[in-house]
Amino acid sequence: MQPIYGTNPFVTVEGNGRGRTNAYIKGSGIDVGADIFRRGLCLPSDNKMTEEQQDVIIDIIHRCFR
């Protein structure tokens, strides 16, 4: 899904997608990485985050499910 990794192998339900297709050309296989990307949630994380910063992220997540 990111251009810098466009030539790297990727996983499909049928195995390695490299050579048959890539993230930019629709192929016959199901692109597992693209599926995860569409449904995933990317959260800020860092081992130097303060408790206050963590609390902000936790609060935002809780508000998503209210």
C-alpha cells in the first residue's frame, strides 16, 4: 500500500503475491495486506510516551465505542 515497498513480496490467501500482481495492479488473488490496511487502526505508540499521552489515546478509543 506504500509506494516505497511496491516491489517487495506480499502475502495473499494463495501465497506470495509477487510476480502475479502488486499493491498497485489488481490481480486475481486476494491481497491480505490490503484487506488489513482497509480494516486496521493505526495508533500512536512510542516507548517514550508519557502516561498523560497514553491516557489521551485511551480516551479517544473509548469515545469511539460509546
